[in-house]
Amino acid sequence: MAHDINFTTSLLSKEQRYTETLQLAQHLLAEENDLIANMANMAALLRQAFGFFWVGFYRMVAGELRLAPFQGTVACTRIALHRGVCGAAVTRQSTLVVPNVDEFEGHIACSSLSKSEIVVPALHRGEVVFVLDVDSDRLREFDDTDRHFLEKLVAMMLAATYQNEEQQK
């Protein structure tokens, strides 16, 4: 089902924008449990809500990250686990906030316009199954507020995707 999404974000604080975005995400995720479909909608939702430079997902496939749905410029297709912010987030199994990507050792420049980045790994049964990767064309775009709400979004996506599996236990 298609949805008209209207944001009042220009009048809201960052926290309020995220709260509104998560409410919309919950509605979208309640109707779908397919991970790829949800990745596509969440990337579009975040880009529409915040105007981020690049928003997308990488799935874990055969020991590497592979490009999944995204919004933005052309992206790296495969990322080894020892490379870039995405690979580091998988290895550490924790969210990474990078205020200046030029200062992150091993940063992969899929676009030279990217200046800051946040990567949130999604863990299911102790393993990373995908990462949410958000880039900005501005320095120091992301902070603990972004971390908090994007981690909530990833948790919502995991719940929507694996709810049937958990219910069958």
C-alpha cells in the first residue's frame, strides 16, 4: 500500500523529527516483514525526513557487506569487513559515529562529498545481518541523538523481519 508522507520537520527539533519519523516507520513496518522492502522504505523515509546525503543498507552475505536498498549517489557495491566505517561497525558490533570521515583510518570514499557518517549494525542471534549507513555532506552531522533513534529504527526493522521466527519458538 502506498502512503503519502508529510513531514512537519522544518518546525521540529531533531528529537521531535526522529520521533515523528519513527512513528511513520512503525506504521510502515507493521504492514511488511520482508527485509529488502523494509530497507527500501526506511532509506526513503530517512532521506525524505532529514535530507541526508546518502542513506542505505548493506547486507552481510558470504562474509562481506553487499549493497542493499539505498537513496543517494552511486555507492560501493561490496565492502570487506576490515575496511571502512561499515566494516569497522560490523567487526565491533556497535554503532560508529564519525564526525569527519577524513580522520577515520581506512575510510572508503564512495563519494568525495561525504564528510561525516553514522553506521548502525543490526544484530540477530549475535550476528550482524545488515548495517544502516547514513552519510552527510557536512562535518559533525551526527551525534548521540542520531545514534539513539537510528538504533531504535534498526531494532524496529529487526522485530518486523524476525517476528514470525521468534513467535515460532
